[in-house]
Amino acid sequence: MNRLTNKRVLLGVTGGIAAYKSADLVRRLQDDGADVRVVMTRSAQEFITPLTMQALSNHPVHLDLLDTETESVMGHIELARWADVVLVAPATADFIARLTAGHGDDLLTTICLAAECGVIIAPAMNQAMWAKPSTQQNTQLLKQRGVSLLEPDVGLQACGETGAGRLMDVPEIVTALASRFRTASLAGRHVVITAGPTREAIDPVRYISNHSSGKQGYALALAAIEAGARVTLISGPTNINAPDRATVVAVQSADEMLEAVMSSISDADIFIGVAAVADYKPVSVENHKIKKSAGSALTLNLVQNQDILKTVANLENRPFTVGFAAETENVIEYARTKLTAKNLDMIIANNVADTSIGFNSDHNETTIITRTITRTITGTTEAQQPKMSKENLSRKLIELIAEQIAEA
């Protein structure tokens, strides 16, 4: 399996002789499954043309911070939100110094400042420049701030000198990047996730459903797999390709979803109820299509579906149970009530009235509410997550869940 399948890599190219290797890096990242977009500094364009990078990446190359066309389509904030990781290769001494100082005077530094995802730099420069105390101090400061460093190689440089400062070999960069998405925080754990909508049949051609796309649930399944978990994904109807290595159970109705959950939950360590399960279903389903007649009204008698999340949370040997609260008003208040009423360990609240983060969106903005004392009903803590891609949010959620379990 390609190690970077479905990963979004924003590649920053700065102005050093090693910039020519960024062309090969784009292709190698794509070969490993990544979707790559490129940002070039002005000096990088002196070494390799944007046209080359555009042809290789199959996307327009982003060059200027104040490009009105870029800002109207995908500005620096949108680029930062789009990326699963920002990789700067090569990273010059000048770029490293400006990033350390917190500069935001060009597109690439601004993206790095705005990025909620990880930032990785692969330095490349003359061996004397790399050895200078200022450069070493800058890289150490960046590492302390959470920036990952791909140490340069030792060898013959373009200037004819030999020493540390060569860009890490491209295949090694790709491997290091892929390893970033592989953690062991949930190694050996079984995670059961529900995703997507349910469809409650009215007759053979009609049903009750909702606007859930399944994107958040599928992103969580992928993040859990990356963290080493064995994942069972129980999904209502969606148009999303299931992640490799997940056991996928396709269902239609809430009853089918409940049955699939109960069949999988006995050895589960974690249950994440992301699915937008219909609260109600028709009391009876017609065997044939209901025919309409002019001026007539159709009355449906509905009955509540069994609450899957509450059922799991109240099992005798229950897993760590996480719910989602998709609300249109009083979001935090309703989520806190749901956390307590359903006996959950954690709930993720979001406002689906905001179409930029609601159903079908690629982004989400949430508030995570957890118990201050595991599995008691007193006290909660909240952590608001800013708007970010559902993939990046999922990784944060999975790591938080892993931390909660480790502390239990």
C-alpha cells in the first residue's frame, strides 16, 4: 500500500541549489500516494521554474502572498488548512532564520505561521553555514516549538566542499514524511467507528435520512489506523472510498447499524459514534410504493430508534466511548447535557448550521468536552479546536483519546 495515500503535502521550496531536487521529490511523493501542492519563494524561482513544478504536481504553483487570484481561490489560510503537513525542502539558512524570528512577509512563512498541521524542514546549505552557531540555535528553537527537522546529509556539496549540509536524500525524505503519519499510540487497540447517515425506509423507493457525508467518520478511521489500531468502520451509505486495512461493515438503517455495532463491540477498546443516526423510523414500511393522489396529505407514524451511543456507553464492560453532537444552536450546552445523559467519556461538539464546517464540508471546527475524572458524571473540561481539515482534526482527536486512555 502507498504510505501517503490520501495525504495532502504542501511542499515549500526555497532558494538554494538543492531546489532542483524538489522536482524529484514531488514525483516521489506522488508515487507514494500523496496529493502535492507547491509554494515557491521568489529566490527559489531563480533555480527551478514554477512551470516545472506545476507540470509535475498537476496544480498551479503558489508564489505570492498578495496575489489576488490566489487569494480569491485559495489564500494562505486556506492552503494552511488544506495541508496535512507542510514540508519545506530545501530549507535555506535564510528561511530558517526568518521562520525562527516569526516573520510572515512572504507566502511560505505566512503559511507556516498559520498551519495547524505539522511543519517539517529539510535544511540544505553550505557546510560552514550549517555549522554556524546562529543556524544551530535557530534549528534548536524551531524543534522546541514543534517543527520537525530532517537533518542534512554529509558529503560533497555543489560548492566543492565536503561536510554536513547536503539535502537529505529524496527517498529518505519521503520515508521520514510517511513515518510521521504512523504512530503507535493505539497499537493493539480495537476501535469501532460509526460513520455516515442512516436511511429509514418508508416504502421501497422512499426513506428518511440526513445530510451526513461520512467524511469525519472516515477521516477518524484513517487516523486510528495510522495510530496502529485495528479498525472496524460501520458505515451508512456514503460516496467515500473506505481506508485500506479497515474492516468495513455497510449498513442502511439504524437497526442494522445497532446490530453491526453490537456484533463488533465485545472486544473493542474504543467506540466512536460519528454516524448521524436517524432518531426516528416509520412504525411500518409499506411493501409497495405509496401512490400519491391529488390534494391528499401523507401522514407518517414514527417511533424512536434505539440510541446506539447510549447503548454502548452503558454496557457492563464498555469501551472508552466518544460521541459527536451536531447542533444548530446552544451547541456547548446541548453537548454537555448529552455527555452526562449518555454516560460518555468524551464528546465533540460542532455547529452544523455553519455550512463551512457542517455536513459535506472538508473542514470542521469543534469543541472537545471530556470528563475531568474518567467515567464519573461530575466536572468537564473543554478544548476548542480551530477550523481545520477533518483529517487534521481526526489526528488530534485520536491522540487525545489515546492520552485519555493512558491516564485512565
